[in-house]
Amino acid sequence: MNPIATILFASAALIVSTAHSADVELWRLDCGEIEVRDLSLFSDTFNHVGEKRTLTDSCYLIRHDRDYMLWDAGLPAALLGAKLDPTAVMAPTLAKDIPTQLAEIGVKPEQIDRLGISHNHFDHVGQAAAFPQATLMMGAADLAQFKDEPLPFAVDPAFIKPWLDGGSKVDAISGDRDVFGDGTVTILSTPGHTPGETSLLVRLPETGAVLLSGDVAHFEEQFESRGVPGFNFDRAETLASMERLMGIAQTLDATLIVQHDAKDIAKLPAFPKSAR
């Protein structure tokens, strides 16, 4: 083997070795609940008529060696201690904010380097402004909607003001994104619920691959019934994204977590325990 080929081979081997050496850890955070009094709103196939269900609002902390990434920012902190609205079709509540939970495991808000947001709805960006030092990573099409007039359903620019004002760094994502460049954490393009909806693939050293669904589905039954909320941006894209996540889960033998489904999030350890 000539010297140049030897150097290239050694470099490639080093890259492969490095790609598998990162220490990755995942925590599931409690970012609120939403009591839904008419679950049929989430299915245009006439499933769940007359049903009620409490949806979880889960967020996730990923540690990649010494770097921290927060995936989704939950319901607004203004809801802390708020009572359920007995007249609302969807009534959100919040028991504990994200910084309080991070403190339990010795992580300070300023240690969050990246804030990945699955999509632009208020229940996923509600506490984003607590992390203005983080780079906001969101689908470009969803970021654009914060400037729409009128604003789309459930979109409020106030929740990401530090980034819209230009004081904080924004990374507008198109397609998939390998977050750390080693394949351990990948933002996946899964549009449909919103135009720039994304999901997250995390490869853990012991647990294996974990897929965090964003709002591609709101509860696991939707994958089988193909029920799509009437307020989704695009039905066909939603179904295609469902197919993509199911395909990835099968190929990688990944644990698929529907972030709003209490049964699904229970597949991961309860905070403050983590998955490795």
C-alpha cells in the first residue's frame, strides 16, 4: 500500500472509531399534560369518538460526552400550578418546569448547547426562552411560520423571541441532520403535522436506538388506524412520515416513543433515571 493510501486508510479507521466512542445518555423529562375531552379531534378516520384521554407532554435531555442537547421545550412555565379549565376541549397543565428538573441531575440551563424542537406548536416551545444561549435547531419551514400573518394554529412567536430578535443562534434545518457528526443523534425530517416537523433518532450504547416521534403521531394507535388530526398541515405527508418512522424502527430494531402517549414514554426510565 502506498503512503497516501496508508494515511487515508488510517484516517478513515480513526473516523469510524471516533463515531462509536461517544458516551451518550438520555433522560425523559416531564413537560406537562394535556387533558383531551374529545379524542376524535386527533383522528379523521372517525376513531375515538366520545373518548377522553390525558396526553403527556414529554421532553428529552441528551448528553453527548460533555455536550447537552434538549429535545423539545414543553408547555409554558406560566401554566405551573394552573387549574384545569373545565370548559376547554384541550386543557394543559404543568407540574414542574424544565430548569427545576435539570437541577435534580446537576445540569444548569446554561449547559444546554443545542435546543432541538420537533415543531413550532406552543406545547413544544413553551419553555424555550429559558435557554437563550443554546442554538435553536428547528425545521426551516416551521421557523418561517412564526412570521406568517395570520399565525397558524398553536404558533406563538413570543416563545422563541430570543432567536427571532437575532440575539440567539438559529440553525434552520432542511432534510435530516447528524447533530454531532458521528451518527449518534440524528434529526429526521418527518413533515405533515407541520411543514417542518422533525423527529429524533438517538443511538444509545446499551439501550440501542430510540426514536422520538415529535407529533408525527399523538398516540400509538394512530400508526395502525392511519388517523390524522384535522388540524395537521398535510395528511399525505403525515402518513408518509408515519411509514418512515415505522420502517426505521423495524430496520434498526429501535424503540419508537410517541411523545404524547403515556404508555409509550414509559418505555424509557422515569426521571431522574436515564437510558444508556
